[in-house]
Amino acid sequence: MGSRREILGIGAGMAAAGLTPGFASRAFAAEGRNGRKIGYAVVGLGYYATRQIMPNFAGCEHSRLVALVSGTPAKLEQYGAQYGIPKTHRYSYAQFDSLRDNPDIDAVYIILPNSLHAEYSIRAAQAGKHVLCEKPMATSVAECQAMIAACSKAGKKLMIGYRSRFEPYNRLAIELARGGHVGPTRLITAEHGFPIQPGQWRLDKPLSGGGSMMDIGIYSLNAARYLTGEEPLEVSAVESTDRSDPRFATVEDRISFVLRFPSGIQANCISSYSSAHNGYRVIGTQGWIGMEPATPYAGQTMTIRKDGVTAPRTLPPPTRNQFAAQLDHLSECVQSGATPIVSGEEGLADMRVIEAIYRSAAERRHIGLTA
């Protein structure tokens, strides 16, 4: 995500007129198109973009990095040089809308603070680009719906960055859980949290839209949904936040929430900014499937207990890691016309539940969920 300096740059860019850059040599443009790789512009050069997403274009089969957008000129210079991005393909936020004039850019990856996701996704679609947007999709159901409508109107794909859906162990867990490997699922526990350090934009509600639930809690929520393949009917939630802690002046720390699904499955979930955990367990009538850690950048571990025997399940290394596989999935959908497995509707579904979780915690009652 972007630094505070970048965020200020975005604000300045909103008020400035767009500038149309020139283009690189024909060789640069031809390489991406003749190789049939989809060209990405990465928007926001914070830690996640520069340490996780951009390095993994090297492992992609259908995607390549062709442009950068940042409010920090030094970052554009540094990463432009590192990745061979010509100066004509390095944009400030003031120049964002002129991405429409660059035929090398097929898609944009929005990696900005949550409150900016909707605006920049909509503007990218209006500029004629496909959109991959980091999670959470936005800060409200209304924003999610506006993003879906804008991409639909422009005839462009919209995908949300749920990288775990492209990670082999999580994909296997979905297959085993939905297939009844340990009998019909009766209970899911999902717990995600870390002790957050002060001074981050995530602790500023106008930028983040909320606290741990809008960040690490999404992993618990999304896991419950993808392991069941169902949408919850009801949620109940309890918040626990020490307001004397300066980190939590505007956002929540811990939320515990329970989801009830149509099949009778119950999911007990935790989202936390003050405790360290990353895992889930699918409990059936014959045993359980456990993932701990479940959703880190690397190092997932699966254990299965069935028929009284507990044993690890080990998979061979993938040909593409979850980051490269995610990037390539959108590219393959662009090329084939298919709908991404984590489309805008997936992000909208999570946001509907998140709004209900906040409402349940505030009103101290169960909240029913409808589409």
C-alpha cells in the first residue's frame, strides 16, 4: 500500500490536470502484445506492491509489468529503473486518467488505501482498462456496487485481490471441505490477527474504513465463505477495543463474529490487531482439516485428522506462486472472456457481511443477511 507521502500525492493529483505522456519505442510496445502478455500498470508503490506483487511478475506466464503510478517521484525513478519501465510509462496521480492513451496498458492493479479503491477503480474502467483491486474491495457496499457498474458499463473485467484463492493448500482445503473428506462440515474456526504497529494509514479510519476487520479479518471471513461455498444467513459480533491505546483512536482492535450458513454450518471467527494468529480448521463428522498458518505470503501448512489418525498433507511446490497465479488469472480471463473466480461480486459479498458485522457489534444483536 502507499506511504503517507504517497497518499498526500494522490490528494494533490486529484486536483491537478491530467497530462498525456509520450510513449516508449515500438519495440517496447510490440514485445508485450506480440508475446500475448497482458500489460499491467501498478498503482501505488508501497510495501505490498514493491515487495510482493512487482517481483512476482517474473513468474507470470500471461502478464507483464509495463507501467507505474505513484505520488513519489523517487519511487518512480527507483522502481522504473529496476523493472525497465521507460519514463513515458511512469505516471503521477495527476496523470492517472491519461493511462487511457497508452495501448501498452491493458489492466491496472489498484494497491492504494481502502478509501481510494472505488475512485481509482472506476477511473481505470473509464480509461478503458481492466481492473485488479486489492481487498477490501472498498469501504462500503455502495462503493462496491458503483465499481461493478462502472466496469460493466466499460465492458472491462473487475477482479479483487484474494490471493489465497490461488494458493495450492487453500485450493485443496476448499476441495476437501466441500467434498466431505472428513464428513459433512459442521463447524469452521478461523482466526487472523497480528499486533499492529502505530503510525500506519490503516489506523486512520478515513483512509482505511475501519480497523482489523477491514484488514486481517477479511481472511477469516473469506475463508469461511470459500470453505463452505455458501453465503451466511446471519451474523453476530462482539467488539473488544482498548480506547486508551492510541493505536485505536478511530478504529477497532478485535472483533469476534459468528456466521450461520444455510446448511447449518457455523463459523466462529476472530479478527485482531493485538494478537498473533493465522489459521483455520474445518471440522466434520469424521475429523478435521487444519491450516496453520493458512494465509501468509508463504509457508502454508496443512494437517488432517481422519479416522483417528492425524497426519500432515504436503503438496509439491507450485509452478507459479499465489501472486503470479493471481496476476495470470485476470490475464487469462481478459484473453478468454471468462469471469474471474474472485470478481467484483465476491468483494461485494464480503463487504455486505462486514457491514453486518459492524452493525451487530454496535447494536449488540444478531443481524440477518440478504442479497
